[in-house]
Amino acid sequence: MIYSMTGFGRGKIEEQGREMSIEIKTLNHRFLDVYVKLPRTLSFLEEDMRNMVQQHLARGRVEVTVSYSSQRSDAVDVQVNQPLVEAYLACFNKLAQEYNLPNDISVSSLLNIPDAFVVNEVEEDQEALRQMARALMEQVLHEVKEMRRKEGENLKGDLLERIKKVESMLKCIEQRAPQVVDEYREKLRNRLKDLLQGSELDENRFNMEVVYFAERCNITEEIVRLFSHFKQFRDALESTGPIGRRLDFLVQEMNREVNTIGSKANDLTIINLVVDIKSEIEKIREQVQNIE
């Protein structure tokens, strides 16, 4: 089972007048990079959330966004700013006496006095919030992992098809390679006959030249290594745990071997096949970048 590094999850929980929502999205990244955005009230949960992400995910850019609100009656504490209110009342009474005005001060009029009431947020029950957050994080992380798993299965199918296609082209190169030497031998013999114009051909020197050419364009070792890389690639896709870096390394090795074949080829058919293989390996490399 393989996992993509692209995923998304969202969840909400409501308990005893508290409401919390968590959104997690993950993107490609070489390592595990966790970013947590929390309201000030929940800032003490950041380390817990990072640890939970690390327990569930191995690679990727992980963005966790948390929002929270409380409708509990004990969420805030309202106090009268008594010195300020008393000062205002004394002033109102003085005005009423000095200017013979009706003293019609009501409670509602006190609400218009700036800073007449002091509103303090009551410290939340951190343990209750921690339990809420952990339960919700488990739920959302499960959703993210399930999305990453489904995407990973799609990637696996695509990669297996591409490896099969590359392997088929490599078999064509393997079949073509011996013919290159035979054709070179025939072309060289005919060319030398034309140049010598009836003179006797030195077979020893001729054979040495053919051997030198055969050694110079021998790609057997590269072909064997490529088939080995293909097998390792398939085995990795069937293994458990994070495999993205391993696959990335194998793709680099495939590319290196194919480049070597292209430089040794001395044959248009093989070179054209090499171009097609490199194009397919590049597509494989792009897909591998998405794997955890």
C-alpha cells in the first residue's frame, strides 16, 4: 500500500457549548513540514497537534487550521467598573441639583458609558479542550490518510503501467543491440572493399576494428541494471511504509543508465527508443514526487 502526499480532511465537534473545527491539507514536500494555525485560546495545543501529525504522516507539507468558539454562560465574566460608574453618577446628581434637572438616570443609560463594564474571558478547561482536539484530530487525520491512500493506489496503477511500457521499449533495445554490430561489420567490409579496389583485406585488423566497435557500444551491463531497477521499483510499490525517497533514487538510477545507453548506442533505432524511454521516465519521476 502506498500513499500520496496530497490529502484533505475537515471535521467539526460540538460539546457542552463548545464548538471546534479542524481542517488539514497536505501537499508535496521532501520532508515532513507541519504548520499549525490556532486561535490564542488553544495555543497550548500546538505541540500535541504536531505530535499527532508525526504519528500518522511521514512526509509532506501539512497545514492544520483550527477554529474555536464557546457559547457557554461561564465563558466570560462581566464586572462593573464601580469607581468609574460612581464618578459618573456623582456628576449626574450634581448637574441635576445645580440646574434643577430631572434625575432620570436608568440602568440602560449606564450602558452608554464607555468602559462602564469590564468583560474578562474566563480561563478555559484545558483538559476538556485537549480531549476535544485529540478526538477531532484523529477523525480528520483518518480522513486525510484515506484520501492519500486512494490517491496512492491511483498513482501505483499509473506507475506500473509506465514501468511496463518502459520495460517493453528496453526489450526492443536488447533485441536490436546485437544487430548493430552485425550491420557495422557488413558496412565496414563493403566500405573497405571499395577503398582497397581488389587488394586483399587484412582480416585480423578488420576483426580487431569490429571488436573495438562492439566493446565501445556494448550496453549489456546497462540493460541488465535497468531490468533490475524495474524489479526493485515494482517490489517497492508492493512494500509497506514510506517509499517515496526510495522510488526517487531508483528513477535517478534508471535515468543514468538510459543516458549511458544513448551515449553508446551508435544506432538511430536505439537512440529513438532512448528518447521515448527518457520521456516516460520523466513522467514517472513527476508522479513519484507525489508519493510519501
